[in-house]
Amino acid sequence: MEQEEYIVLDHRILECLPIRQKRSNKGTFGRVLCIAGSRNMAGAAYLCAHAAYRTGAGLVRVLTPKENRVILQTLIPEAVLTTFDSEKPDRELLTEALQWADVTAVGPGMGKEAWAAEYMDLVLREYHRPLVIDADGLNHLAADVGRLKAHEGPVIVTPHVGEFARLSGISIPDILPRVPECAVRFAKEHHCVCVLKDAPTAVGDGQGSGWVNTTGNNGMSTGGSGDVLTGVIAGLLAQKAPLTEAALLGVWLHGRAGDLAAEKEGTYGLLARHLIEYLPEAMRSVRR
């Protein structure tokens, strides 16, 4: 292990917030594709897409099963929706969507159905722009984690400890005492950036460096929080933030939004949607 000292992630990471050009349009700030949601899991797609928008992405498109169309059109009319029949997944539709996207986030709420595994495999083989893999995307990746190292493109993985155990083959009791070390080792071995979500979250950059976050609270231990983080990171990547900086800034902003929300809402009733509501305030002091 090259590095046993880890960098403490604090407010100085805000210096990496992408600059907003005065002369701009929706294309200026990038196009995010969220491959997310499944039957009864529309909320994950909504949270991911909404967070990407609230972080500053110019356009967000959601690729999701047709059952989710009405609820997503109602919850987030700003998003472009592309739906498909999960019993007959359309590979050409996915290929077209991937060609459209500057950044792709895959996994939130996808479930374990055959279409999700098929789409995940195609994304890893065909997509070479920045990619964020979370949740069920990681669970499908765990079936053959070697695909991650073979993937030709920049990747951020965002596992919680349980997902990391499935990816790495390391038991949870062995992960918990050394979360930063695990993130750094995995990132370097698999040529990716690894955001290992815990209290605190740790980030490994693929080069042997590691960071430990200082923001966040136990109110964020609630369903959908990770979907929001995925959207935040994707939104930053869409604005051309470098891979590691997008992960670090996304983690810090996500936690800071959670801290701001906890001040107003308390930790007992904190919801993932509150994190999205407080993202603009988390960024406001350095808005450019």
C-alpha cells in the first residue's frame, strides 16, 4: 500500500466547482443519461435525474421501463424520457441514448431483471465517455468485475459497504475497519475512481491517493440518498469537471446538503429529496 495517510476532504474542494459561462445554453452544461428505475422503483430514477439537474447539468435524459413514464413526467417534466418494454429490451434504443450522452449514470433502481444485466453489459462494452455506476449496476457488475478493468473509458463506482463486499469479495467485517484503504486499493486495481460510501465516505482515485470526507450525518442513512449522490456526480461530470474532482466535490456537496437539511429538518425525518432541495445552498457561496 503506497499511501496510508489520507487527505481530509473539506470546503476547499469547492474551488473545483465548474465555472458557469455567461454566454451559454443548455448544451454548454452537458447531457446526462440516467439508466435507472424499474417496475415499482421510479423514485430512484427521479432522484438521480433531479439531482443532476440541480447540480447544474444542461439536459438530463432518463432511460427507464415504460411503467415509469407517467410518474416521471409528473415529478420531473424537465427531463427527457425514453421508455422501453422491459420484457423486450431494445438494444438499438440504448445505443442511440448512449451516443447522445456526454455522461451516463447507470444502476439506480434497475433491479435484477434480465434487461438490466443486458443493458449493463452493453454500456460497459460500447460507452467510452464518463460513466458513473451505482446500486444495481454494481450488483450486475459483480457477476464479472473484470469487465471494469477492461472497460475503455473513465469510470466512477459508488458502492456502499454491502455492494463493495460483492464487488471485491472482501467480507463486510473486514471492510469496516479500513474503508479508505479498501477504496484506494480497489480503485487502483480496477483503473477507476471508487467512492466507498460509509460514515465517513472515502474516495480512491486509481493512482494510489485517498480522501476521507468530513460532511454528512446519520439522517442521510435513508432510501434514495445514494441515488442523489450519483446524480450529483454525473451533473458535475457533464459540466466537464475532471473525474476525481467530480467524485470528491460530489461527495462533499452531497454531505453538505445533508448537513444543511438536518439543521432545518432534523435527522429523524430527513428524506433523500431534502438533499436535492439543499444542493443549491451548498453550492451558493462559490456560485460562478
